[in-house]
Amino acid sequence: MADLSTYGDVVGLFYGLIQDSATSQRLATTDQVGIWANSAMSEMAENAEYVDYVVEPTDIPDITGIETLTITHEGDLMGLWRVEIEDEYIDPTTTGELYGSSRTWQAQTGYPRWYYLDSLRAGDGMTVGLWPKPASDYDLRLIFTVSGDVLDYATPDERVMLPLWATPGLLWGILYRFYDSESRMQNTKAAQFYKMMYDDMLVRLRARSYARINRFKAYGSARGRKTSGDLRQLLPADGFPYP
């Protein structure tokens, strides 16, 4: 049974399925595989929102009188899905709604009841606005959706930031992009097959993420231009470590 707990495991199985190796790299370089892998990871993170980045009150300086603050992260900030003031959830709004309610909304201070994001971006970070402006240094907690760690074959023992049951989805995403690329190995039927497998895993990952099940940071054969009628040959013969 194949073990896909690390990026090196995924890359090794990928090369095995296309009858190549990380040593010869005749059909795909490890750099190109890395581009496909990180593209798949970003797409899964953006659509399934399964990796959270929590900014705790202890990580945020005094917010008294602060209208906006910018948060950065080593990965891509995909979105902000929860904001808390004094451990209490506050609702999202927009600058358009605030302007519609009062022309002087930016001057108002008090206990923040709303947050907004629109039209506020700063480089690679995300700028969050609070309204009314905090009249005191309240405890503020921000929970973002982020992409996983960047995958690099220079560190093959790095754990893939996916639940173990979902790591085959990364392999499907790489294989789909490989067979869909403009190369001598382009294979429409194989690309469609792996895209179907990849999309299925993405749907299940999204369903579990939105149901708040297993939403966590996991730290922790045929290669030619044609495929036969039996698409099972495109799968690893030993199967996968599904729970």
C-alpha cells in the first residue's frame, strides 16, 4: 500500500506512474512537478478552505483608535472567515454600507461591531477595518484561510499539509496537469480521468472542511499517448492508505 505522507512520497509515486524518475527526469523535471503541485495545493486551499491561520490577541498590538490593520503571512491569505472582539463574533460589512449609513462613519469610535475588507489591500497582506474604531484595547482575534506550505523537492521529507486521506488528491492534481500540458506526453483521456479524480477529492475535502470535520493543519503504469479502455491501469497497483 502506497504511503503518501510526505511530498517525496507523492513525487516518487508520480514518477512511477509515468515511468520516469526524479533522477533521469526525462518526461518532467522536479521543478515543473513543483509548479504543478503548488498550483494544485493553492487551488485546494482556495476552494476547500481547510487550512486556518489564527491571529491571537497576543499577536496584535494595541488597537485603540486604529481604524485598519494589515496582516501578512508567509503563505497566501485566501480569505478572512471569522473576526472576534472579546471572544465574541462580529459581522462583516462593506465601506459602501457604512457610507450609506453615515457620512461621518470614519470618525465614530466605540465598541467594534463590524469589520470590512473591501478596497483595502497592502502588498501580499490583507487589511482589515473595524467599525466603530476601537475606543479601547479590546482583544481582537482574526481567523484566515491560507494556502499550505510551499512544496519543494529539496525537502522531500516535508509533510504535505493535507489530511492523509486527501493526499491522493495532490497526486491527481499533478497528473492531471502533466497530461494536460503542451508536451509530447499530452493525453486528453488521461487528463480527463485524473481531473475527475482530483475534482472528486476537492469536493469531499470542501464538504469536510465546511462541516468542520478534520479541518486542521496536517504537519505535520501506462505512460504513452494512448490509454486502453480499462482506466484502472492509471491507478497505483497497491492502492492508497485510506482510513
